[in-house]
Amino acid sequence: MTDDHAVLFDLDDTLCTYRRGGAELLSVAFERVGVEPLFTVEQYHERYPEFVDETEGIRDLRRACFVALAEDAGHDPEVGRAVEAAFADERDHGNVDPVPGARDAVDHLAADHRLGLVTNGSPEMQRQKLAGIGLADRFETVVYAGYDAPGKPAPEPFHAALDDLGVAPERAVHVGNSLRSDVAGAHAAGVESAWLAGDDAANPDPTPDHRLASLRDLLDPPWR
């Protein structure tokens, strides 16, 4: 590939990870409010997309989601609001680490590819993460899916990034860790997928075009 080709990256758990995970923060939030755990972080992530279109900013979205989950568990909405406030007090979006090999992979690919970022999440939150791992200036375009365009796996955020770069979908690859958001979304957009699998399942569905054991695999990209 040459610089008329593009590589799009996901952010969360592809390029960066929180030093304190959501499950830990949620446990602390329940303890601070003085209630037994009402829902899991997986349930929060599952319900998250429902509230993107009707809320403004990550705090508003998370509050609406926590209220709904608290009500589902038979509690007053105020309990959900209190848990969200405690969670927010504990969360620092800049307190992240790069995934091993992230910086080297991005720098290596920048030599002969156009680079973009397509991430589900609010600009205020995701910009702090990019700054926290030292990659804030590495991408020619950043699309905050769910805000600039519909959330992944919709094809629109991928197309928005490629329109900014002036690269056709068939000349692009998307790198991400989520089968549902990244692989399915890339395929819906007509883009090749490179799945950061780690130790995940042997028979992924949908099937990615390329499978990466780690980001270090991008030092010799499998699509060449």
C-alpha cells in the first residue's frame, strides 16, 4: 500500500486502555452510594448505544443509562444519578495506557498510509485519551461516532473519515478489537478489517479479513 491508501483505527482497547477499568470504578461508585451492585459494566456497555441520540455529552449519556439500569433493578432514579456522580468523580479519561505496540504501529504506518481514527465516544472523553497516550497529533482525521455520525457498526463514520482523507473504501483497512463494532462496521462500509484478537475466540463472527495477535503485527502489515 502507498499513501493513497488509509488505515483507520479504533481507540478504546485497540490503542489505549484505562488504568482503572470500568468494573472497578462501578464497584467503587456503588460502595460510595451505599447500595449493593445494581448492574454490571457489561450491562452498561450493552445499553449505552440506546442513549446516544437523546443525550449531550458523556455525563448526560451515562446518567441516563445508569438511571434506566437502576430502575430496571427496582430502584429510584435518584439512585442511578448518585451512582453516576460517584463514578464520574472516580473516572479520569486521561488516566490511560497505550496498548503495547500502539505508538510504534501508528508511527510505522504513517510512513506510507493516510491515518484516521473512528471511535465510538464523545469528543471530550476521547480527546483526553488520545492526549494521555501521546497520539493526539497522529491522525489526519478523527470521527467521533455517535456524535459526528451514527455510532459503529453503522458505515457512516467510516465513510466520513475516508471522505476527509480522500481515500476510497476499497483502499482502506480498519483496525479494531470489537467484532460487533469494528469488523462488522468496516465490512458494512466496504472496508477491510484487521481484528485485534489477542487471546479471543478461534472462530470469530463476523470473520475479519486479517487477525492480529498484537499491534506489533502492524510493523509488517498482513494486507501487503
